[in-house]
Amino acid sequence: MTPTEGFAALLSEFLIDASERISRIEDALLRLAATESAKQRPLLDVAKRELHTIKGNSGMMGLTELQQLAHTMEDALADADPGAVDVEGLLKQLDGFREQLRLAAVGPAEFGKQPAPAGPVGETETSHDIAGGSVRVPFATLDALIDLLAEVVMLRHRLADAILRGRMLAAGGDTATRSAQAWAEVRFAYEALGGTLALVQDGILRLRMVPLSTLFGALNRLVYDEAVKGGKEVRLDTSGGDTPLDKALLELASDALGHLVRNAVIHGVERREDRVAAGKPRVGRIRLVASVTADEVQIEVADDGAGINREALRRRAVERGIDVEALDDVFSVLFLPGFSTRAEADLSAGRGVGLSAVQDAVHRRGGRIELTSVQGQGTSYRLHLPLSVSIARALLLRVDDEVYALPLTAVVESRQLRPGDQHIVNGAGVLKWRDRVISLLDLGRSFGTAAALRDEGYVVVVEAAGKHRGLLVDKISGIQEIVVKGLDPIVGNPAGISGSTIVGDGRPILILDARTLVELEPFVGTPA
Amino acid sequence: MTKKVLIVDDSILMQRLYDVSLKGYRTHQVQMLLASDGREALSKLAEHPDTDLILLDIHMPEMSGLEVLRQVKNEKAFRNMAVVLVSAEDEEADIQRGLEAGASAYLVKPFTPGELHQLVDRVLAHRDTVRDQP
């Protein structure tokens, strides 16, 4: 299957277009399955029209297999009687279509390129980025940015003029009033410029964002497939679809939400008979609600199903030799690798391995998952992801002569450390904090800039992967928004560091990685 | 002499394919106009009454290509425009209906750039001959 001569350059546009149309057809079919026959006609028409266009376009591109598939599906839909539509069969045909698109994408034009390796959950996105992924940006968005840019240029001139005027007035041995006026103008122009630059920054970072609704089609399909497989009736209600998600996190969010939604259908929602017997509506309901705060995106997946039986879970954990008492909450057992409350043969949910792998992947990218459940009523997962992988608000920390940036999302609390606050236990520094004892990490000692442990300064308590640690520093210089840059691969993966950034005076500084810092062995005694 | 060609198709990809195809057209210089539906098409024609050729997709939501064709043929100002109906189907009945409604030719998808060029040549040549007659 080779594209028509001359049209090959349009292949990626064709693939994107076809893929979007297929999603629309899938959406129409899924809706069809939940609609009464009298109202099905418009949905069938939507599907037919999209198929017709795909047929025409694939034919033009010379992709005859695709054209044929579209033709077959078009015929199947034309013959379909409302009320008796074989949704499952049609969805399978769509899957076949998607497979063909995938093959067309890696076809002759891409000969020699390796397909992205199937890494652990959420990993493959990076390889896509390296291969040069892209985002769609509406012209209106670009135009708005260009308008802002024009304003920046104008304000910069204004600032330059005001500074010049101020200088001239000062040179002319001017009165205090006129000079003050001039400097007020400088200040005004500077602030206006700052404000507009903030808007430009915001606008540019938004270019990386895609709406969460991008994932809803696939999640709807997932719910449908698993419900059919499990002989259940389940409905997925979504809201917050226009919540922005950094494109780099799209795949992670897709994998994580896929697992959580799948868990909800398979383990959460009960079978029809059981639901009715419990006085619940026959159709199980999964709510997906998304929202955004200053630093993160929160997505909740809540089912109205059976909830988790704490006692059964505790018993199972004890059976497996897990020290349940040491855990904050028995539910965290569910995030341990290989754990499952069902028979190991439950292949659909990946034998309970899923949650552990998902949580690891989420932690790796700076997010977390919370779980709450009420037996008999339902279970709710809450996924937290950083809003942007490119920019973050960070605490600037001074240790010896170095400045480091620590993303605020990891910070729980900071307080002064006075001599005597810290205790040495088993050779390591510890501190009484809230009603527990946390171990301290002297950053100067760990990073080799100091020979001795400091006994005063500030402690910044961080949390990552459920663990807490106190970072010992000399000073906290403030909060700043930083643009995150990864480290040059040549540097490798130094423990405790996740990237670098440039601060106001043009100096590059390192960004601390809370996730590895909570695991680091404190250096005590003579360094290696 | 530059020929004005209006493409009417609701698929942006198809519009791009026409664009790529016509870039290789050598017989005349072509100025391409685009419309995504019948209403936009008629409004573009009102702005460009000197349009020479319309490549009109039959299967469009809202106003069908056939309907657009009828309105074009009913409009005195558009009388000299040649209309080619484009369809993904090879239906005999549709072709007949289209030609009876005044289409100059019928183009069935898929077509190659070369096939498009030949068709445009034929249609424009025929039109010019007809127009030169008293």
C-alpha cells in the first residue's frame, strides 16, 4: 500500500484527519449502544458520513486497503436496522481500521525507523517527543500571542524612553519632583512590561497544553469493552474535559486513567443482579471529574460500586506477610507490586500489578494517586499531576555557596532550625516534626559542599512517594517561577537532581528532585 | 491567462489534495478559491463572479453539491462558470442527474493529479469554445 505519487507529503495530515474521524465514528457508535432505536438515525448518519469521507480521502491517497475497509463498513451501516445495530462488530471493524492507519504510518515512507519501544507505563511519551511530536494550535491562539508580542515591543520602547528622560533630567541637575516623576514613569512602564510578559509566558506555555477531553473517547471505549466482557452495564460520566494537560503528560494520564477506569469497571461496579439486590440502579456509574489548581491537575475517578472491604484486604495483606501496622492506611497495600484481592487469574486488570506500576510512573513525573473507599458505596481514586512540565513554582534554597530550586509541589513545610533542634540517631540527623520523627538530609554534606553537618539554618520538609524527609539548608531565598530544563544526557542521572534552570541574574542552578532525595543515604562522618 | 477555480469540499484534507494537484497544472495559471460548504461557495462566487471553474463535491452536509449546482445555474451572473461534480460514488443515476442539472463534467474519486489536469483542460477548452460562439 503506497501513497499516490505527489500526495505522500500529505500522509501525516491524512492520518491525523482519518484518526479524528474514526474517533468520531467510535463516539457515535458508543452513544448508539446507549440510545433507544427511535433516536438512533442521526448517530448512524454521522457515522456514515465520516466513513464516506474516509473512503474518498484514502482512495485519493492511494491507500486502497483503507478505502476498501471504509467501503465495507459503509455498506454494513447502510444495511443496519436501527435497534439492531451490531455495535460490537462495528467497533471491531474500527479497530481494524486503526491498525491499518498505524501500518500506513510506519509504512514505506518510514522504512528503517524503529517503532517506539513499549517501555514501562508512561515512558514512551519521551521517545515520541524526541521523534518530533507536534501539537495543533489554532490560528487565533497564535494571533493573540503575536498581539501580545507587539505590546511587549511597544512597552519596551516606553521603558527605554522613560529611562532616557530620567537620565537626562538627572544630568540636568534637576529638581527632586521632576526626577521622581520620571522614575515613576520608568516604574510604571517596567511593571506594565512585566505584566504583559507574564501573559506571553502563560500563552506560550499553553501551547503545550491539550484538553483532557482528548482522552475521553478511548476511556469511553474502554468502559464499553470491559462492561461487555464482564456482563455488566456501566456508564462513564465525564466533566472538566477542557482541563488543560501538558502534552508531555498525555500518555501518562492516558495509561493511569485507563487503569483506574478499568479497575472501576472490573472490581468496583457490581453485576446487575447484585446492584439491584442492594437497591442500586441497574446501570453502574463511573464519574470522571477533572479540575485544575495553580500548580496541578486533579482528576477523580469515582464509581458507585461495591467499595473495598477493609477487613478482607487487611486479612489478605497479613496472609502475604505484609506488616499492616507500619502503614498509614491499609488501602496503600493495593499499591504494592503483585497485590490483588481477586484470584491471580483475573487477567483483565493485569493481576493487580497495574496499580503499583501506575503509581510508580505517576510519582516519577511528580504526581501522586490517592484512594478512598466506602464499602457498599464505592471507590474513588484521585490522580494529581503537575500542571506543566516546563514551568513550576519553586523554593530557592541556599546551601553553602550554592543555590538550588525545589519545586513547591514537593514541599510540605519549612521552618527554622536552631542549634539543639536536631538529634543524632544512629549517626544520622533526625527531627521531631508534627507527631513523628523524620530523618534529615544536610544538602551541603550530601552534595559535597560542606564537611560538617550544620546545626542551624532552615529545614524544608518534603514529601514524595508517601515518604517524608527534612532538607537542611542555610537560607530560603524565596519563591520563584522557574522554567524547567532537563539535564544534558552526558551528565547522567545524579541522585537528588532532576534538572536545571536559569535564575534572574542569568546563573544556571540545579533543580532538586524530592523523589530521590527522600531515599538518599545521609552522609555522616568522612565522605567517601 | 489566470483561471479562477473554486474548490467546494467539506474535507480540509481534500482541499489540500486539490491544492497539491493544481500546483502541477501547467496549461494555465490557476488562482484557487476554497469553500467548505454550499453557503460559503455561493458567497465566494458572489465575490468572484469571474470564476471560471467550480469543482463541487456532491456529498456535503447541509447543502448538497447538487443543490449548489442548481443555484449556480439559476443565477444569471454565474452563467459562464463551468461546474464539475465530484463524487466518491460511481452511481449511474447520480451522474445522469448531475449532467441534466447543468454540470459540465463528472469526476469520480479517487483521481490522480494527472487525471484532474486532463479534465480541467477539457472543461475549460470546451467552455472557451462555447463562449466564443456568437
